[in-house]
Amino acid sequence: MSEQEINQFPRRTLVIELEKRNLSTSGDTHILKKRLKQNVDCSTKEVIQQSYEFLAIIDFEATCMENPPPPQHYVQEIIEFPIVLIDVTQRRIIDTFHSYCRPIIHPILSDYCKKLTRITQEQVNSAPVFAEVFANAEKWLNGRELLPFQKRKYLFVTDSPSDFNKYLRMQCNITNIVYPMWAHRWVNIKTTFSKFYSTRSGRIRNMLEQLGLRLEGHLHSGLDDAINIARIVIELIKDGCLLTPNEFYHSSIENHREREWLPTMEAQSSRMVCLNCSRSHSGTQRTCLRHENQHRRNGTCIERKRNPVSRYSFISHDQSGTPLNTQSLLDFPRLNAATSVPDVERHHNRRFTKK
């Protein structure tokens, strides 16, 4: 059976062929064809060996407003912290972590936020602050040997760059917590879904519909979203998708004289995402620091670029190999009139030079 023949099959024939192989018949015609192609001659086909034993799905919920002010005047704080753990071998959810977080900067939730997330004011009022929730989450991960330098091979999964790129980075900044090493690389499931099935991924509901699955729970509930993402991940594993990191977090130091970008590893500049404005800059422009006039005309990033944490960070997509285990600049001294970039570099050398 060739791929050309499979492409000509009507849905009924696809379902029959999949049933012969005891494969799932859920999903639209495009996904059924992809599934059948992946499993043709499955008796002689080598089973794809996943690189990781466990997958941890995270989907933060944060404070929000219907008509928010500019980003420099409104900080979004994490108010729901869920983790859903998948055993790759068993292809099922085996454990969950969940906690609400009490916001500090904007302690009163907007009506829009409460309606969107279904989180009540009473739930966040009685919840611990983020620093305590973060410590509990790391304790939970440590108890399952899912932290760096431990035995088990694991990988985090999100459905967008924003969970780590935006919300966790910002929350660590305002809480004065070092950005965690375990969040330096992850799978953006939307990108993986789109590439594997050669289709547009869309949102969680769209991916579920394409797989022939129903939405469980409510959208914008952190735990429900994480569970639904886990269901999508399990279907990808069943269909033979090899899950590997496709987004990375890096820290780097800017040359204060030439204002050039010094990345921690070789990357495709055209695929960078700027953490100042969460946009992908074109050409060799890796950060909006190098093109201030453009952003001044657009009215964006002028204040945020002065943030000594976010301006030294970027995310690279679809990189091969393992990212460097670099320390976050959240742990470096803040820049001010008396602290220059060379001072930061000397601090960096002291931290990582053996005595």
C-alpha cells in the first residue's frame, strides 16, 4: 500500500484499514490518512523510541483585564499553577499538581478575569503566594525525580511560548526568584502538532476536534487545559510522533558599547522571539534594543526595554542539540547608575569560576 493510494482513500476505507490494525479511528480525514501512513506494514516497522520517560504539561493562568493598560503599566501575575504528568510508556496521565496563587500587585481580580478563568476572589484570597506555590511545585517535581541532574528523563510541554517566556519569567522577576533551570527547554505542542500532521494546529479546542476528541472541562481553566493538552500529546505519541524540545530559553549579556547581541549558542536570527515585545524580529534584528526608532514609532517596548532582566533574554525555536545550562540574569545584580555591564560580567565570572 503506497502513500499515493492512501491519499485516494475515502474516509470509510481509511476507517476499515485502521480497524484492521487496531488503531484509533477518531479524527478528521487528514489525520486518519497520516495515522495510516505512519502504521503501514506495522508488523515490520520499528516502533519509535521516545527520548523521554515522562512529559510534564504546564498551563498557567494569570491576572488579566478586558481592556488592559500598556504592558509597562500592568503586570500579569500567575494565579493558577497546574502540572499534569504523563508516563510515556503507559501513554496515560499518572499524576497531577495543582494550586492557586494569591496575586500581590493586583490582589483584586477583574470581573473579566473571573469570568474567563472561573477562578473566584475567595480562591485566590485563601491561596498561598507564588513563592510558596513555586517551592511546593519544585518539591513535587523533586519527589518524582523530575528536576535537572536527576535520573529520570523528562520534558515539559506547553501550548505556547507564553507560559515560560512571558508568565513564568515575569513572575520570577517580580518575586525575586531565579528562573528555574528545568524551564530552559520545552515542547510547544501547537508547533509539533502542526508539523507532524501537516495542518494548522489552532487552539486546544481545534486540535481536539481534528483528533475527534471532545473538550473536557472548561477552556482557560489551567488544570483542565493541561489535561486536554495531555490528551493531545498522548494521541501524538500513539500516532508515532517523536517529541523533542522545539523552544528554548537562554540568557546572554549585551555589549554595552556596540549594543550587539551575544547569544549563548548559535541560532537562526530570523526565528528569534524578542522577550521585550514577544514578537519575532526579521533579518539580523534579534532584539528591539537595536531598532529603538522603529518601536518608538510603533509606541511599543520603549519602557520595557530598560528592564535589565528581560532585555538580555531571548527564545530560539527549533534548535538542534541541548541548550547550554546558563544561569538566568535574574540572579545577577540589577543595573543602575553605579552598576555597568562589565560589573555584571565580573559577577558572572565570580559565580562560575572555581576557587
